[in-house]
Amino acid sequence: MSVFLFACFVFLVVLLGLSEFYRMALPDRKVVGQVASLSGALFTFVLASPESLQRFIQFPGGNGVLFFSFTVAFLVVAIFFLFSIRDIRQSATEMALLWSGIAYVPLLLSHLVLLRALPSGVEWVFLMLLIVMSGDTAAYYVGSSLGKRKLYPSVSPNKSIEGALGGLCGSLVGTFAAKLTFFPALTVADCVVTALAVGAIGQIGDLFESLLKRSFGVKDSGVIIPGHGGILDRLDSILFAAPALYYYASLIVLAR
């Protein structure tokens, strides 16, 4: 899959994920949430588009449209909320939630496209998925069988410290499996650092989404995946893991 087609796929995922976020955060502003979801998904291309598309969206003289787009978007949103007050005490909170959704889903998930656009981008994307999936699987089985000490009961009462440590061990196994199969360019240090750092921040992403759901008073972010909740329930770890692995790959590995 080319970088552009991958960006299109991420666009659809962002659109679904943002729609779920706004259904939880702004249930009384359905139209606003739909418009913001589409706008946020389009920002994915602005934030992480292939070079050919980046050239297409630039103004003459090489000045990108990023600042212009966000400035116009902020002014439009501010004016809209100014003249569509429902409860003036909630207006600032509603606008903050709208922008929080843009930062949470498109901004973080756009790093998937940036990761794919790197040299060996396919391998980096699969490595990230392997770190997250092997960590989640190990955390579940270790936590179910050995978990005794609660990790963060006020946010996620079912998670345990033993499960979290087991998840990191699972991520370690995943990175070394990647090195031995499809990504031999990884060093042993790369395997250890990415497993522990990306695996840990992925677990934090899982906890953060649990915090959001408890704050919004919902059990799952959506019902798009029968028996497994919504898109955000599947993406929670990836949203935090993708930026971490991208910056490690671009600033450390590719800078050698």
C-alpha cells in the first residue's frame, strides 16, 4: 500500500474515531461533532501528507497552510460558539472539548502516516502494531492469572501492576520477533528501547482512554466492532504509541 493510500485509510479511521469522541464528549452538539470530525480528518492530510500532496497544499513562496488552516478554524469555531449559546456556563467547556478531540485523534494518529513515509516505513508500522498487540495480549493473560496489585483502580479497576509488567515483557518478545523475521536492521538496543518505551506509553494511552470514558460516563466509545466496543477502544494504545515510535525512528535511528 502506497503512502497516499495509507493516508486515505488513516483518514477514514480518524473520521470514525473523532465521531465516537464527539458522541461521548458533545452528545447535544451532534451536527457540530459531525462537521468537526470531517474537518479533523482532513487535517490529517495537512499534518502528515506525502511530499507530493504537501507541495499541492502550499501557498506560493513555500509557506505551508498549517498555521492558516488552524487560525481560520479557531476563528470559525469561536464565532460559532459565541452565537450558538445553549448554557453559557458550558460554552468554554464545549469549545475546549472540541479542540481536545482534534488534538487527541488527528494530531496523534497522523504520526502513523509519518511513520509509514519513513525509509522502511512498512516495517516501522508493523513493528508498532506488534509492540502494542503483543503487549496487550501478554498483559491480559498475565493480569488474569497473576494480577493482585491494582495499577490505577480509579481509572481502570481491572488492570494490575503484574499485568502491566507482563505487557512490557510481551512487547519485548514482539520486538525481538520483528528483528528475527521482517526487520533485521533493528539493533538489540533498538528492540529493548522501543519495547519498553513504546510499550509503556501505549499502556498509558489505554489508561487515558479509560479516563475519558469514565469522565463521559460511558462503558465503550462506540459499538462499531461487535463485542469489542468502538474504534477508539481499539486505537487507544496506538494513539500514544505511534508518535513515540515515529520520533524514536526519525530522531535516533535515522540520524545515525
